[in-house]
Amino acid sequence: MTTLPIKMTVDILSHLYNDNFDTLYLVAGDGDYLPLIKEVIRRGKLVYLAFFSRGLNKELLNHVDKYICLDEVYFD
């Protein structure tokens, strides 16, 4: 059985290769998404990241075009 993150990654890559979007909005903080982010950017698309600080791999911040910490939105 395929897990949800793998299905999501396959869907994103499928849409990427079919040129179906210009900007990827990813709500995640897991470093496992770094190769996906790099591929999306390599193909000339923008990547916007939203995350909660507790689950963030800070390496992601160096590779996305824009990001927002959801802590400030949900926990103020």
C-alpha cells in the first residue's frame, strides 16, 4: 500500500512534467520533501512553503522561494 506522502509526491511530479502549474504551495516541514522541492525549482517553478516550527527541517528554508511559519497564524 502506498502512503499518502508518496502519492502526493507522485501527483505533484506528474503535474510538474505535464506543466500544469507555475507555483507549488506545500504545507509541510519534513526534510523528505527536499528532493521534490529541488526538482520543482529545477523545472522553473516557484515553491511556497507553509509549516509549523515544531516539524520543520530548516534546510527547506534555503531552497524555497517564499515561506510562512504557521505558528504565528494559529498560535497567537
